[in-house]
Amino acid sequence: MIDRYKNFSIFLFLFLMTYSVLAAKTGTIEGYVKDRDTKDVLPGANVFLVGTSIGGATDLSGHYKIKNIPPGSYTLRIKFIGYELQEIPVQIEADVLLTKDVSLAPVALEGQAVVVTIQAEGQKAAINQQLSAKSIKNIVSSKQIQELPDANAAESIRRLPGVSITREGGEGNQVVIRGLAPKYNAITIDGVRMASSNKDDRGADLSMISSTMLEGIEVSKTITADQDADMLGGTVNFKLREARGGQAGLQFNLLSQGGYTGLSGVQHAYQNYKFVPSVEGRFLEDRLGVFFQANLERRNLTSNDFSSDYSPKGNSNTDYITNSLNFNNIPRDKKRTNGALVMDYKLPEGKISFTNFVSSGTTIQQNRGETVNVGSNQHNYSLNYSKSTLNMLHNSLNLDQQLPLVHADLKLSHSYSETDNPEDWAVSFYQIPANLASFLGQANLNPKVLNDAVLRDANLTHLNTIYTYDNFAKERSLTAALDLDFPINFSTDITSKIKFGGKIKRQKRSYTSEVYGTNATLTSPSARAGAQLISDYIGWTGDPSAIPLSMFIDNDYEYGDILDGDFTMHNPMDFDAIEDIVHFTQDNVDAFTADSPEAFARNNYLSNTNNYSGEETLAAGYIMATINIGQQLVIIPGVRYQNLETSYSGAQGQQTTFSFNFYNHIDTTVTLNHPFWLPNLNIQYKPLSWFDVRLAWSNTVSYPDFNAILPRIDATASPALAWNNYKLDPIESKNYDVYFSVSENKVGLFTVGGFLKKIKNVIYPWTFSVPGREAEPYYLPGKRPNTRWVYTISTYINNPYVIDNWGLEFDWQTHFWYLPDPLKGLVLNVNYTHVYSEAEYPYQAPGTSSFTTIDTSYTDRLIYQPDHILNFTVGYDYKDFSVRVSMLYQNDVFSYASQWPQERSNTASYKRWDVSMKQQLPWSGLELYGNLNNLNSSRDLSVLQLYPNIPVSSAEYGMTAELGLRWQLQTF
């Protein structure tokens, strides 16, 4: 290791010496590239010196700066798709900064007026930023975001190729890239990783980010060595807005909208709103910029959900048994407040920026449910209440500075998230028998039959359990990163940039839970005293062990349809009456604990077994080069070293019949390291001005979920163990990408790409059996398992088989400016993705044992992997009116894996239509806009693979609509 660092130091010293000699004999040119007519900046414009490899691209502010140019006469060429190419003669002198601002004219047919429409402007910006990127990226430009904004950041990226999103109540909240689950993708704000909002895995909630505060969105599907390598699918980077220049004074913006939720049976359908004020300005001769925005929002995310459980009949590979059905009506009231404050100061040779983002969202759920259980001949009713507050904070201080020998980029950042559920509760009633005995063991039963046959009698349905929960999870990370780069120009035809740097990230996270509830059911003799307390409180004079549901029915509450009315819900509980019982038990917990602890008391087992705390330290360093050979070839080799040290504490305990009152456990801490060397290579070859080829090879990793690597052991009172395999290896992936792009003023941008990922060590749940003494390695430290038992052990393992994940992506972005009126106002974005994966899933044959022995396996796809994704968006601009119609078609997303074919499931075909419109009003700076989302009220539906007419799960959330006003005021 010492020799390696020594050689690297010598190498770096020689390059620095070479650079110091060359730098004194070169000049620099900089400037802005803007639209000739609107004066808007053009980010992503290609700016280079003809006949050399010297050049670059404009940044998001339309600025370019080309350094280290040998003195002489050159022709500066500026190219931006959708605009006329421009060439300008320039004279470069040693140690002289030449400023050359450029105005480009939009392309137009000869003799016709030039009109750049709103949507075309946003599309062109995205196209040119994508073309100027050094890796394979998809872009959502600032113009696309601001002119027709989406509900949140997740909705803004769902129309990109290879991207799909998951939803809750119809709202997009997480992103799936190339068929890889949200936890396998990195989410960053200005290049800094967002804190995870999930207690179990590393996923982030995108619904907390308002699209109106973004300057742009980048979805990187390949990486270079200077990027974090802990992702499998891709990286989504949200760039917060900075104050825009070019105009004096302050600019005020105000957005105000109301909304409607169209789900069948929904309450408070018109309570949706959004209010977004913002102010920005540049001062001190454009050096200081300040941007501030707030976002106040409320959304009704009510959904009607259905789920069912199936199992194989005997050893059959085709026949299934229907075990249970679940129906849920879930009114969700989500209130969210966001804020962004971004300040930047331009230095003579750099910039300082200070970025702050804060978000707080509270979601209140009243989940009314019914469960039909065939095995126990039981019909359950439930009402669960949840008030979940998700708070997020992101701060970043960035110094970008050109030093005498190197260019330096220093970033210090802080990220924090917390999820607080302080007052959740759940109350259940049950009825037995429920007229289901005749269906026990019946094969291939349509679940609708059970729904029609189950006995529903509120007088025979009795109070069963009461639970309250107080859960809190948090994560905080501090990061410091330094990037250094310097150019090495061997000639005007061969130029390069060496970049190296490192980062260190320290992260702490924890989860705690406090649970009170029923040990024995309230219908049992041991809880009779507690049931009597409740009976006395509500005035029930009958048997305290048979408090009927009929006392708590809300006759004014209406349920909506489930699966087009095939399934129905009955007997909705009165929320206030049920909540009153919960508060009574909470207020009198001492009386319950003293007189009837089985009825309601602290559950010491659930209040300890899942709690954890831990720290992670990520240390990384890299070196890479960007080598330009003429204007045709760019080669970017690099290598990254990355080590993650994890140290987590979890509970190891023994369940007994007394665990409700006293859970015998200890906390154990385990520390591990995961070092990796991760080389990568990106190549861009441009044989023609309108055609380029991009090749990429990279190595990436994904670290295990938090809940999988905790040193948790839960030994039950029966021969069953939950044993966490804290020595899990991170998932590794070798990634291969090839992309072909055609770009031209009439074509726009057309790309065809393919990718292959060879993924090893995928982590999945594993259950195996071992006799007595062989269970000792998995048992509690210092204790011995029962030698007469055969233990069933549940854990996680790394898949020993390599998984192939590959796919094709097609994307066409174009503007029909060359067609006659009225067609020249059309803007088209269409992309299609086909993803295929082949995953071999090991399993143990019944009756065998061993942790490591794999008896056999079956082959299927990765979870979340879609078969087909088609996005079609057409926009039209006419004078001051804009409309955008988009369609998403998604088919056959793999949703559940099992060794039994009849248990596997995938989504049914999903087609969704959305419409957005905008009209500028005759008053200065004022516009009217509207959105129709999920116009066709499509639902999320999963079905059995072998029986596509048998539903596994469904979520219906209906159509939503928004109507709003946006006002912009410029002061001087």
C-alpha cells in the first residue's frame, strides 16, 4: 500500500510540474451563450475551437470558460440543437482573458418568422445538456420543470426512458431505474446524498421535493470515478435553483392552486391546495444571488386497497388455495411545507454557494379494513390510525475556486431526516365462525366467492384487540468532499484533464418503538377485567367479553368501489367512537396494568426487539482523466476506492410466555468494513457532427438494508429463530452500456441504447431448518438450543448465482418547427424501454436442512422489473396557450417471487393519461394553468402469473385535477 501511494505521488508531481510550465503560455476565453431574441441563456451549448480538441459546454447559467489555449488565431464554433450554428474568429493571447458573448438565432424556414415555443425551449435545453454530458444521462431541464410543473420531483422524472415510479395514494414517491428497486438507486441534491426516510432500507422519499424549486434534474445511468458508486440502477440528482442573472432588482413569483380528488366515495374531495411564493434577485453587479421559495401544500391521497394471500395446494405446482382477503379504505390527508434558500457569490476565479432545503410533511391516515380468513373461519374488522411526520433538512456549502496550479471544488454538507409516529393506534373486532368452513382447502377458488359468502353480522362481531404505537426513526450525515483538477494539453489536438479527490461521510441513525396493547384478546377470560373497564366506560351492560361492533358503526360513512365493485366493504366504524376507547385505555393504563395487564399494558417484547442504533463511515478516493482526441473522441478512465465501515447495535433476546411483561434481551454491537476498488471507463466517439456513440463500463455496489445487518436474534418460545446475518456482503454489479445518438435540428435527438448488468450477491430472505445442536451458531450467545427440537431459522443471505439484467431504451425528442401552421407548434417526446432479467432464486426442498446448502433453484425476474414501459408525450403551443398530453403504458412488473409458480405475481397492464394546460392572461405576468392527472382513473393491480384473472393486490386512487394561477412580478 505504501508503494502504491508513493508511485501515485510521483505521478501527480510530474503532472503538476508539466502543467506549471504550460500554464504560463496560454490564454483563456469565456462568455455567455443566449437566445438572440428572448435573451434567455442556453445551457449545454457546445463551444469549441475548430480544428482542435479544445472546448467545452455552457453550464446552467449559459456560461462557458475555456482555459489553457495556446496563443494564436482560431475559429470559435457554437452549436446548440434548434439554433443556427455560429462561427466567430478569435485571437488568443498569452495570459489574456478574452470575453466573447454569443447570441444564437433559432432555426426557421426561409421567409418565415422565428418563433421558439415554450415547450420547445425546454426540450431543446434538455437535449443539449444531454448531448454535452460526459456520461449517459437523461435530463429534465429547468424550462420543462417551470413552465408546466408536476406535482413533485418524482412525477417530473417518470417520463424519462427506463424510469418508473412507485406510488402511495396515487402520489409518486420513489423511483425505479432499469427495473431495479428504489433502494438500489442513489438520490442526491446538488450531488449530496439525501438522508434515507425509511427505517429499514436506504431509499429516499421524493414526494418531499417540490419541482418548482429545481433548476434541473439529471438521471445518470453510468458513472465516472468522481461519483458515488453505491448504486445499481442509476443516480437521480436534483439541482436546486439559484437566482437568475441578467435583470436588475427583485423578481417575485406566486403560485396558488386548488385541487380535486375523484376517487369513488372519497370525502373532502375539494380540500387540495398548493401555495408557492418565491423571491429572487442578484446584487452587487450580479455577483451576489439570493433565491428563496416556500411551498405550502395539502393533498387528499385516499385510496381503496385490496390484497389476498394464496398458497400451493399440497405439492402441486399449479393449484392454489385462497387463504385470506384484505380490504382497506384509507383516507390520507397529507400536508407538506417545503422551503429552499440558495445564496451564491461569484468570485473573480470561482464561486461560493450556500444551499439550504427543508421539508416537513404530515400524513394522517384512517385505515378501515376487513379481513376474511378461511383457515380460521374468521372475519375481522379493523380501524388503524396513523399520524406520520417526515422532516428533512439539507445544507451544503460549496467553494469552487481556480488556484494557481489546480481547480478546487470543496463541499461541506449536512443531511438529516426523521420519521415520527407518536400516536398511532389500531383497534380490531372479530367474528367467528364466518361461514367459511366449506371453502377450506378448495383449489383455485376465485376470491370473489369468499367476499360474497362471508357472514357479516355486526352483533356477532366483538372487540378483540387495542394497540398503540410510538415509533421514531432518524438519520443524520455529515460529509466533506474535495475535488481537484488540472488540464494537461499535449497539443491542440490532444488535450486532457486530470481529476482526483476524496470524501468522507459520517452517518448516524436509530430507530425506537414503544408499544402498548393487548396480550390476550379482549374476548378471553384473562382479559375480562380490562374488558369490564371498557364496558363500563361505553355503557355496555352485556357480556364484557362480547362488546359488539354494532355499537360503533358510522351509518353516514360510505365506502367506494373496489375492483369495479367486485368486492365490497361493510360496517364502517365510527372514528370518533373508536378513538375515544383508545384514549380511555391510554389515560387509564395504570388501572389496566394493575387489574388486567392481559387487556392493555406495555408490550415489552415489541418495545425492544426491533430497536437499533448505529453509525456508518464512508471513505472514498479516486483519480480519473478526461482525454480529448480531436473533436471526435473522448476517453474517461478512472478508478475509485470506497470503504464503508458499519457499526450497528441490535437486540438479542429470548421470547417466553412472559415476554409481554418482561423481555429478556441484551444489546449487541457489531462493526464491519466493506472495501472496494471500482474501476470504470467512459468513451464517446463522434464520427459525424450529427452522430455519436457512447460506451461505458463500470463497477458499482449496493450496501445491505439496515434491517438485514443488525445483529438481531429473536428466539421464540417455539423452535423458530429470527437470526440476522450481519456478515452479508454488499451487492456488486458490473455494468456495460452502449448508446447511439442522432441529433440534428429537424430530427431533434433520437437515441438507441442497450445495457447489461451482471449482479452478484443479491440479498434476499432465506428460511432453513436445522436439528438441535446444529442451531447453536444461530442461537443466543451463552445459551444452548433444545436438542430435541428442529429449528426453523429466518435470515438473509447473498444469492450465490449471478443475475443478468439487460434492456433496450429508445428515445425521441423533437419539435416540428419545420411543418406549416398550425403543426409547427407540436413538440413530441416518446420513449420505450424493454427490460429483461434472469435471476436464479435458491430454495431448500422440504425436509432438508443447512444454512449454506442450496438444494435447488428456480428462475424468474428481479422484483420491480418491468417488461415494457412506453411514455408518449405530445405538447402544443399556440401563441400564449400551451397544452401537454402524456400517456404512460407499463406492463408486467414482477412483484412477488416464490419457489411455487402459482404464488408468483406481476402487475397487470397499466395505462395512465395526464393533461396539462396553461394560458397567459392579458395582465402582465399572470397565467392560468390546470392539470388532469390519471384522467382514466387507472389503478395499480397485481395478479397471479399463472392466473391473470385472479387479483393479488390493487390500489385505486382515481383521477385528480388542479386549477391554479401563477403571477410573476419584476421590480427595478
